[in-house]
Amino acid sequence: MADEELAPGVRSVAVPVRDGAGMVRAAMNVTVHAAETSTERLVQDHLPDCCAPRAR
């Protein structure tokens, strides 16, 4: 998680996207405006959606 470390007013969280062999092939991130979304909401509401397995 980056909490206004890269840019003022911006929070983000990212997770790796792995292939069938477990190799990291990409990353997925969610970026929010810090004044509108707390770190708690970012982690509790948005991070699980990024980590949830998806059907192919």
C-alpha cells in the first residue's frame, strides 16, 4: 500500500497477478483520492476484490 508516498492526496494498493505456474506476470492496483477514502476502507473494501480469484 502507498499512502500519499508517491503523490500527495493519492492512496493505492496493488497485488501481483500470477500465471498457472505461479510466476508474477502483471500487477493490479486500485488508486483512490486520500480525502475521499481512508486507508481502512481501501484495505477492507477494495483489496479483497483485487485478491479474489476469478473464473477464467
